[in-house]
Amino acid sequence: LKSGRKALRGGSVWAAMAAALTTARVVRSVLTLPLFLVKLVLLGVVCLKAYRIRMHAVNEFGYVIHEFDPWFNYRATEYLAEHGMGKFFKWYDYMSWYPIGRPVGTTIYPGMQLTSVAIWRGMEHIPTKKIHFDKDLLKKYIPRKWLFYLPNKGKGLSFGPMSLNDVCCLVPAWFGSLATFFTFALTAEISNSVSAGLASAAIMAVIPAHLMRSVAGGFDNESVAVSAFVVTLWLWCRSVRGPKTWPFGILAGVAYGYAAASWGGYIFVNNMVALHAAALVGLGKYNTSTYRAYTLFYVIGTSIAVSVPVIGWAPLRSLEQMPSVLVVLGYQVLEACDIYRRRFSKDMTAARFFIFRVSVFATIGMVLAVVSFVLMQAGVFMPLGARIRGLFLQAVKTGNPLVDSVAEHQPANQQAYDMYLGTAKYFAFAGLFFCWHQRSPSKFLLVLYAVVAYHFSLKMSRLLIICGPIVSVLGGLPIGYIADWCEEQFIGLVCGQPPVVEEKPLPERTGGMGSILRFFERHFLPKIRPPEIVDLYHAKDRFATKVWWLDRPLRCVVAVGIMMAAVKHSRQPMKDYLEKCERIAESFSNPQLVFKSRMRDGSEMIVDDYLAGYKWIKDNTPEDARVIAWWDYGYQITGVSNRTSIADGNTWNHEHIAMLGRILTSKESRCHKAMRHLADYALVWAGGHGDDMGKSPHLARIGNSVFPDHCGDEDPLCRKYSFYQDGRPTPMMAESFLYKAVKHNLEPGVRLNPKYWKEVHTTKHGLLRVFQVMNVSQESKDWVANPANRVCDAPGSWYCIGQYPPALAPLIAKRRNFAQLEDFNAKDGRREKSAYTKHIERERSGEL
């Protein structure tokens, strides 16, 4: 101010204004820098919270891999660490899907395994070291409550190598923190608000929709993939920020390639970016920079994706990924038209250019339609999978009894949204109204993402996981914007309004959607926006400029009122929400193999029946033992027990799973006739804690979809195999192996035939039971083990499919291939649909 007055006395008005403006900028920087640093510290606290809320399982049960799929992922990671990438991608596993085996190298998304092994290898080079904190010094200078936020809660730091098991247990928690950080980056990029990014990160850190697949021990693909999705979207938004930011499209493509290598849900992020790119064209935001960004993103990302064996050429062949192919082709045509205009017809009017582009698109569209029809008839395009089809069907069921039997494939209801999204969903709804005033073209991505995620989660509850990032981002916008406004009023009290940064406008493109939108803006916007509103807006600015000595204090009073009201009315709801998230995180943290149970006296005990049962099999059965059980348990049989399983959670062979379901739900004599050629032991879950009885009707239904002689085509839902209303089993169920194995010697008159099976182990609480199969066919076992009886795709190849023993030929001859609904590549009459599929078709058509 003194420099300004000196300049004014010297007669230089402009110099005085410049000096005052410089002083105001310095003061603003001095005030905003500490606030920015505080926000960064808070971001670190939020990421730490994201890590610790996911550590309940490790703190309670130790480093234990959870549930089903994570055990396969861990076993695959062990194989990769031991044998290297070369053998990993040529690994044909004969310990699973016996006797045919599974080509793991071509049926696995390897991103998480590669990441975990890389971390494990890297940590081997870290020297073991422990750093102890001075307790007295900490107590003297740091408040006791703050010690919680220090590493290891203030006890000290420890560094050093970790076992592969421990790394795999911690990867979900680590990536949960990474997803939290990149949610901050994505929100800050779209909103240009650090406060909004911080609020979004705080929501993402604890929101159950993300916790459901990212707790420590839950070594599942989604725990890594969600972080990759958020990084991809952040880099994509960064690439379309301005005319010189398109190189970020390269990094976005790399991130997308990593996401594709991590989880099959990569299709979502691929089509999400494509949808946003298409929307930018429709909104008149297309330019050469956007073209470069999306083209680089698609070419690099797809190149990485197709190099993943399990994906192959699916990005160019599968129908669900055709939208992204059409968008990238459309971008090439748009840019080609622009290049033609710039180089050969600079004087072309907007109207002529519009007609020219429409003509080009129409011509190419017709050619593309003909080519696509020919390719479809030739079987080049891959049909939609049952899960993908289910996202677009109004009916609850897809027509595939295997898919329909999985609980997480069922539609989400209001209770699910309340549980997994909670209070954050209301802030997210408000955030939809706060994102429109941003100049960034990325704001449209939020609206598109919200609509698509909501639609898909309505169809499949599992996809609530993709709602976590968008609810967090949108939920942080109203909180961040209001916080920024309040912060600005206090800063403005000292140094006035922030300087307006004028962005250099991009050259207007004519002959496209931009011209059409500008036409409507010029002619219709004045009618929609009355001049009185514009005058009121300008009057507010004049008041703030001329009567600043009154305007600034009034703004501060309003800001104080908003902050006080926010603290008063949000403290208890926020506390309740955090406590709810903690409870849900604890419930997600039960490894299932080991869980807590509350006794009648209120005390808690840890039940490890399942883990102990699998370890018993490992310690008490021959190494070449084959264990038959429902496919849910296959991963644990191979992962924990290290024994051969008949099937597991990878549902790649419907007919094989149906054969397993038929065997288990058949009466004893028919069951043993087939089982003796496949297994040495049989395993069932019993005891009423999610045991096989509740699942068994699904097993029978799946078996009947391939073996029509099981329940019969006249009973597509297998009601013959079920419970009566009073809880009694139907005759078919009561005579089945599965029912008798679960209830063996537990109910009067229910006992397995000792000629067929022998009980060898029942766990302490009766939750897992193991039976030895009597009179096992050694001839069939030796025949399957002989490599000469495997069918290789080429001489000396690693890809050699195992074959069923000849003794099972009569059973195999009875099955029919399962034709799914809307199998676009199968001509009518080529594959017969099951009675279940026909039944679902009639339900959907309203005939039933």
C-alpha cells in the first residue's frame, strides 16, 4: 500500500494500481500457501484412514487370504513368483477342472499377480530396520489423540522384506489408499478445487462400495482394478483440459492397458471414455487436441489389452466393445474432414462443410454396415456374455442358471444402495447440480458416469463397486465448493477478489455441433435467461467493487454462519456414517475360512473350521488325491489343501459344472457310479452356516440345463429337488448324495451307504465334512494321468486338454451343449436351448 501511495504521489496512476495489485497477490499467496499445505496434510491423513479401515482382518485374524477367488489369485501369484512369466503364461493346470484341466495362462487377468510379485521382489532389496520413537518426547510435544495418526500409532517404524503371502494380503489395502489419492486427483482436475478433491478422497476412503473389494486379505482383481480405473479417468480428463494437454492421452492409454490386464470390468472404463469422447463431439467440444488424446488413448490402451492372453482380440471383436471402435473410427473421419478443409478447401462455408461431413459419414456408414453384416455372418464378432446381456434385460434372470445362481449377479435394491453408498449418495445427487459451471469439458464425464453406473448397478448388485468412485467425486463437489467459497471470503477481506485469469479462447470451428449450439445460444438463450437476472448479476459485481468496505465483511458474516451451521448439523451424522463404515468394514473383513461367532453369554470366539478342514485334507490325504465338491470350494481345495479339484469359481465350462451338479444331487447309486471315476474324496459344507443345503437346488437346476434326464424338461426349475414349506426335503433331495452327506448321522435314518462312502473327517463345529470314496476306479485315474490321453492343439504344445475317462462316456453322451439366450453367432437350430432357457424366454415374453 505504501508503494502504491508513493507511486500515486509521483503522478503514475497505473503504476499505483500495478503496485497495489502486486501487493494483493503477495498477500494472497502468503495466506493460501499454509492452507494448501494443511490440505495436503489432511490428504495424507485421509489416505492413512483408507489404509487402516481396511486392516481389520489382519489385526483380528492375521495374514489370511479370504473367501474363494482370492485363493486362486494367490496360488497363481505363487506360481508366477516361482516359475517366472514365461511358464506362467503357458501354465496348463491339471489340479483344477479335473480331468480336463484349465489353461490358466490364457484365462487369467494377470495384472494383480504381476504387481504383487513386483512389489515382493522390490521389498527383498529393502534392508531390515526398526526405528523406535521416544515415547516421552512424543507425549511431551504431541497430543495423545494425534499419536493415532502416526505410523504404527506412534510405536515406531519397521522396514524389511515380506513374505509373498503377506504382500498379497496387504495389496488390497495399499491400493485402497491409492484409489483414495487418485480420487482426489480426479476431482481436483475436474473441479479445479483442492477442497473438493479432499472431500471426495475422504468419502472414497471409507465408502463401503469400495471397501467391499479392498479389505486386507481380499486378494481380488477389483481391489487393484478400481484404482486403475480412477487413474485412467483422471489422465483422460487431464488430456482434454486444453489444446496442449493431449500427450496425457499416452499415459491414459497405459493406465487403461493396466486396468485391462487387471479385471474383466475394463470394458466399462473403455466404453466410458468412448462415451465421453462421443459426447464432446455432440456438445461442440471436439478439436484436434481431443482427437489426438482419444486416438492415442485408444491405440496404446488397446495394443496393451490385446497382448493380454485372456483378452486377445476381444476389443475388436466383442459386441460390448464395439462402441469404442465406432467412436475411434468416427474421430478419424472427423479429423480427415477437418484436414481436407484446412488443406484443400479453406473457403468452404459452414453450411457446405456440414453437408460435406454428413455425406462422408453416410457413405462410410453404409460401407461399414455392409462389412459388419458380412463379418457377423462369418462369425467374426463374439456374442454378448450372459453377464453382459443381463445388464440390458428387464428380467431378473438371464437364461443361464449358473449366472442366475450367483447372488452378486442379482439386481441391487434400495437396501443395497443404503448399505454400500449410505449418506454419500445424497451429496452425490447434489453434486450433479454443482458440476455444470466448470469450464472443463471433463464435467460431462461425471454426469455420464453417474447415469451409466446407476443403470448397471440396478441390474447387477456386484457393480455397485463402480458406483464408489463417482459417488465420492460428486459427493465431494458441494462440500468442496462451499468450503472454497467460505475460505475465499476471509482471504478476500484482506486482499480483495482474486485476479481473473482470462483464458485464450480456442478458434471457433464452423460447420459442426459447435455452430449449431452457438446459433441456439444467440437466439434462444436471451429468452430463457431474462435480462433482469443478468442485471442483478452485474449489480452484485458493482456493489462488491464500489462498496467493498461493506461487501467483504458481509460475506465473511455469511461464511461464518455457513461454517457454524455445517459444523453443528454435520458433526453427528458424520460420526454416525464413519461408525457405520467401520462396522461394515469389520463385517467385510471376515475371511470366511475363519470368522468370529458370538456365544450365548455375549463372548466372542474365532471359528476356524473351514481352514482346519482344508488343512486336514492337505496333511492326511495322498498328494495325488482328487476332491469333489461344489465349484465354489475348488479354489480353496487347490489353494489351501493343495489337492486336485473338479471345478472352481471360473465359470468357463458350463457343461462340466452341470455334470458336477448332476453328480452331487443324484441318488447315491447313480452318484457313486460317476464319482468313483473322478474323485478319491468328497467334501461338503454342513452345519447350517451357509451350507450346501441352501445351494443345492441351484446345483440341480444347473445340472438339468445340460442333462435333461435329471429333473426332466417338464420341470425346468427342478422343483422336484427342493424343500417343502415345512422344511422337509422332497423325495429327490432326500435320496441325493448331497443331502445325505450334509445330514449324515445327524438326523434319524439319514446315513450314507458305507459301501459307497466312508466318513473320514468332520471339523470341530461340524461345518466341513470329508468322505472317502470307496471302490475308486484306479484304471480311470491312471488313464487320465497318462499324458498320451491328452489332446494338444499342436505337437509339443503346452496347451493339452485332458479327457474324461472312457468309463464316463455313457454319461457324457447324455449331455447337450448349453445354448445361451441371444447367442448371435449360433444359427437357429444349430444348438438346442435348455428347458430352463426356454422357460426364462417365456417369462420374459409374458407367456408365464
